[in-house]
Amino acid sequence: MSRFMNDKYASLEEYVPGEQPTDMKYIKLNTNESPFPPSPAVFKAVNDAEIGKLELYPDPECGSLTKKLAETYGVEPENIFIGNGSDEVLNFAFMAFCQNGAAFADITYGFYEVFADLHGIDAKVIPLKEDFSICPQDYMGIGRAVFIANPNAPTGMQLSLEDIEAIVKSNPDNVVVVDEAYVDFGGNSAVELTKKYDNLLVVMTYSKSRSLAGGRLGFSIGSKEITTDLRKIKYSTNPYNINRLTLVAGEASLNDDKYYKDNCQKIIRNREYTVKKLEALGFEVLPSKANFIFARTDRMSGDMLYKKLKENGILVRHFTKERINDYLRITIGTEEQMQALVAMIKKILEGEAEAR
Ligand SMILES: *Cc1c(COP(=O)(O)O)cnc(C)c1O
């Protein structure tokens, strides 16, 4: 760190993204990206004509994409806020709505803690139950902004809409943010509830189910008032937060919904396959509604299995946090990738894998 760094950021613990090594070609099951390319409509939309307009700023209102998202989700454009990845939407939500502090689970998306820390927000970290489920009572009338990933990461487990509604209802004077990054893989969305509760913000991303992690596109659906608050923060930080090419890619992908729905179905099928195979090998796998699974085995430590998989060309995610350091978070990829994973795990557990 330089001697110029502001003291208030000096002790920040940064978010650590999943590794993106380039030393060899890996089967990459560590950052919950889609194994499928963007839809053909996206290839057509991001064309020479669009590149030819890059000398001009993009539309700061994201008007066309906003309208399209509103139609897709059955809400008004005033209910939509678009961010440079949902990480940006979440960051703005932490800035806008956490005057009374924030509350989130001990095991959840790691960025919540980083954002709270970045903005000097008092954070109440609430342990998940022994079985890694969220105890809704812990959040009732909590008197601060609530952040819930649903399905949760890295567990993949889902909280029911009834429980979400009860939490939202019991905190009328604070915003409840439901982060639905993984909702398209079999979860239940709380979007309809945003019409009934002005304190509910549902956050979604193009990075997982829509094959656009590299485009950086996320959005939220919520009441007109809280959406206006997010816009105020955006116009005070980066009005042109979404680049031209991403705007057209995002809009084109909404025109090709069947392509993405089919891909999600494939992921769900591959998830069920992988769970079955790993359970047969003696793994304990948490019930997942996401495009990843969270699994452990008594036969080898999480750390060791992670390392051996990596040596053999398969990347998965391992967390060092004590409560979950025996688990691996495995992104669900193509059928072939999952077959390769299962075969390699089998080989490793039988002591037959050799380091390359
Ligand atoms: C991946 C992820 C995000 C961030 O997604 P981007 O849109 O790529 O910024 C947000 N929340 C959760 C729970 C995630 O897993």
C-alpha cells in the first residue's frame, strides 16, 4: 500500500474472485458461469454497426433495455434499475439503504461483508442453522436492511416465498434485498411481491443463466421510490455505467428467451446427474436450486480434494472459512464436463489419480 492511501480504506478486506488461471486449460467449474455461449441473437446484435458507434457515450437511461426488461418481468420501467453487473446494484443498495445497518447470513455471498465494510456500515452477521438453512425468525423486525441471496450461495439452498414475504412484511421501515442471481435454475422469484411491498428490492444478473458474465449486466426490480434512490447514487458515481455493446447484448438476449430456458433445463438435468453420482461416491450434497452444488465427503478434506482436482485440470471453488472449509462448491457445466468431474473424483478417492 502506498503512503497516499486513505486510512479509511487501508484495512479493507477485499473480495476474492474465483481464480482465472491461464497456465493450462482447465475444466472450469469454479465461478458459476454458464458453460454455454451467448445466444445467436447476441452475436448478431453486437455487430460492426454497433462497434461503429463506440465513439459515442451509451444511453445513461438504458431506456431500450429498461423497457424490454419491464415487459419481460411484467413491471413498469420505473421499477427497473440496471447495473454494471449485479455487484454494482448491490453496492448501490448498501450505499443507499443501510443507514440503520445491514443484516445477512454468516454463510452467504462474500461481497455483502465487503460492501458493508467499504461503506462503514454496521453489519449484523446471522449464523445459518446447523443444516445451512436460513432461520426466517432471525430477520423478523430486525430494524436494518436485510440482504438474502435466494437461492443462497454457496449452499444453493432456497428460502420459501412465504418466509421472504414474512421478512419483508415485518421490516416495513427497512429495505429487504433479495439477491436472485441463481433463481433461473429452479428457484421461486419474489418479483411479484415487489408490487405489494415498497421495501423489497429483487436483484438479478445476466452473469449466470444468461451467459453474459463478461458483459457485466445486472438489474433490480423494486418500487419506484427505491429505484429512484438507486438512480440517484448511479448519477452521482457513473452515469454511463453500462457500455453500448452490453446494452445491445442484454436486449438481444431477452429476444431469445427459449435458448436460455433450454440451457437452464440442461443445467438442472446435469445438476441432478452430478448429485446422484456424488452421493453414490459417499458425498453429502446440500439440496441445490442453483447452477452449482455444495458437497463434502468424509473420504478426503475439501482442501485436498480441491488441490487434487486442480492438479488434474478441474477447477472448483474451495472456501477457507472454518464452517465450510470441508465443502467444495462445484459449478454445473455441460454433461461431458460433469462426467469428467465424476470420473476424476472417483479416481482421486481411489488413489489412482496422478499429478500431470
Ligand atoms: C455471481 C453473483 C452476483 C454477482 O453477479 P454479477 O452480476 O456478475 O456482478 C451477485 N450475487 C450472487 C449471490 C452471486 O452469486
